Amino acid sequence: MSGKRSPLAPEAFPDLPALAGVRLSAMACGLRYQGRTDACLVELAKGTSVAGVFTRSKTASAPVEWCRRALSGGSARAILVNSGNANAFTGAAGIAAVERTAKALAGIIGCPRREVFLSSTGVIGEPLPDERLTGALGELERRLSATAWRDAAEAIMTTDTFPKGATRRVEIGGTAVTLNGIAKGSGMIAPDMATMLAFVFTDARIPADILQRLLVRAAEDSFNAITVDGDTSTSDTLLLCATGAARHPRVVAPDDSLLKGFRAALGELMADLAQQVARDGEGAEKFITIRVSGAASKRAARRIGLSIGNSPLVKTAIAGEDANWGRIVMAVGKAGEKADRDRLSIRIGGIEVAHDGAVVPGYEEALVARHMKGREIEIEVDIGVGRGRATVWTCDLTHGYIDINADYRT
């Protein structure tokens, strides 16, 4: 956890209400950090359905591989998360640590091991001292509370400067349901199916197969639309759990009209969490929204947006408050998607700087330079070849990013 709170952070952690079927706790186990919590337990009611998406990294962590297998069962009773050690690239020792931890937690909760989900985040390549985790399980169970959302969000932080949470309230067939979510992420953020770690819970009654399809859709326009540094983590895990406590009419498909409001609320909550991750980018001083239109497809638009958002030249220009829009042109061109140089248009802060492939006559850089001095930067690019649209969120790249990562293991 970084000492300086991001200037882009929300004013306060939101008030997440108790959610039927979910209890949480957190404590310090001394896995890596001293004087701060580093373990979080979530207990879920019997019958809770679960969906998940995970990193596509070819060097995925042992907990990710465990969760992938457990997900096939479609139900969850417990989630245990630790920070400070990713249990990634740890070979047979990492697998054994996961198996011991899952067995111990299943015994305490009273459920099959396939209903236990594990996540780890932190340093890669160091063995996980899982005896510290398993030794704390009894106390974690005793501390379980329906309102410990902030404690849980803080326990999963690594280089984050603030805990991340979001909540939404919506109706399904006239019955009120709640969605709560927490997330962590600050560096190694270029999600590919999920973000570093994110956990979303609802009291809605939705079968696992439907829940999975809802989650995959919502991830595309939220966690898959952010980037901090272009690096995809070995630990990316996003879980969505539905306890079934709300007694609304039965839903039968992801496109069920009963789920219209729920789908919107889920998308909003996940976008909220994803943007908080981008706002907490390591060393970030500016939050950047990139809107791409006129691309050959939505996929092409997102790829172009991420090309802009991942460009060190674009990000450092914004950090230096330099209105160098030529770097945006460069990033569009390198994306590998169809583009028409002579139809390309660019706006920064709502000010048109280029149109139909050329600088706008009478363009005044001072107006854009003024926008660049703010905390919130907006870039709009029209590619001029189709109707594809996408929005991507990122942050600038400052020397603070180097400082944090140079000292990360010390």
C-alpha cells in the first residue's frame, strides 16, 4: 500500500449495506506486510451460485488454476484472499499450498473443497507461507461480519492507495436486490478477461450458467476497458456470487426481460470499480477517458483505444501537460486496425484539433494546453471507416510509477 493517496481517489469509501448471505472478515497474517491486514475471508450462504473470469496469462498463478477448476461446480461457500504474495511461478510448492489451504478452509466452513475459492496477489516467484493463512482461519471465522466491506477491501490491497468498493440497488420483478463489489489494482493492469482482483456479490437468485454469461458481457465494457501499464497480471480474478436470498420471480436466460435493470446495474458497478483501479494507477496524477468512434467494429475501436491508452509517449505527454496530439495519431496507426488517415479526427477536452486527416485551421494549442492541466483528461478519436465505438480508461505515466516499482520488493 502506497503512503500517498492518489489525487484521483473518490472522496470516501462508499457505504456498502449488509447483503443477505454474505459475511466478511479481515486480519493481519504477516505474509509480507507488517502492521496491516493482508487476509480476507468471505463466507457465502449455502446454495450461492458463482461465475468467474480469469487471466489469460500463460503463467497464471496456482490460485487461478484452482478457481478455474472449482468454477465448473457452479457453487461457492467461501472465498479466501491474501495480499503480499501472488503464489505465482511457485511450481509444485504453490499447488500444494493451495490444496492445503482449500482443505483447511473447507473443514472450517463445512463444505466440499470445490466450493472454496482462493485468490492471491503480490510478489511473484516466492513460496507462499500458507501455514500463516491456515493458522488464521479460526480467527477469521470468528470475526465474520455482514458489514466488514471496507476491512475486506483494505486487506486485499498491495500498492493501492485507497480501498475500492461500489454498490447498486435494483429490482427484479418488483423485488429489490442489492449488488456490492470490492476490487484491488494499481499496477500490472492491462486486464484480459478480468482485473487484478475483483469480487462482486448479489442477493439475486440467478443460476450459475446465466450468471456466467452476464459476467462475461459486463467485463468487456468495464475491466477489459482499462489499462495502467499494458501488463497483464498472473493473478487476474473476477468472481460474481449470487446468494439467492432475494425471492424474486425465476429468471430463465441472460436476456430475460426481468434482468434488464440488473444487467444495467451490474455493468455500472463493474465500470465503477474498473475506473477506480485506473484512478489508482501507480504514480497517477491524471485520469484519462478515451472515446473511439468510427472504427470498423467495436473490437477494433477498443483495440485502438487501448493502443492510445498504453502508449508511453501519449501517457508521458499527458503527465507533462504537453498537448502533443501527434502522439495520438501515432498510436492509432500502430493499433493494427483499419483506419483512414485522411478521415481521422481528434478532439481533446472537447476541442477539435484535427479533422479529415489534417490540423484544424486556426487551431489554438493554448486551449488544449489549459485542459491538459486538469486532473480529468478527455480524448475523442473518430477513425472514419465504420460505426464501431468503445470507451477506454487509463491514467498518465509519471516518475512515481518508476519509484513504486523500483522499490516494490524492498
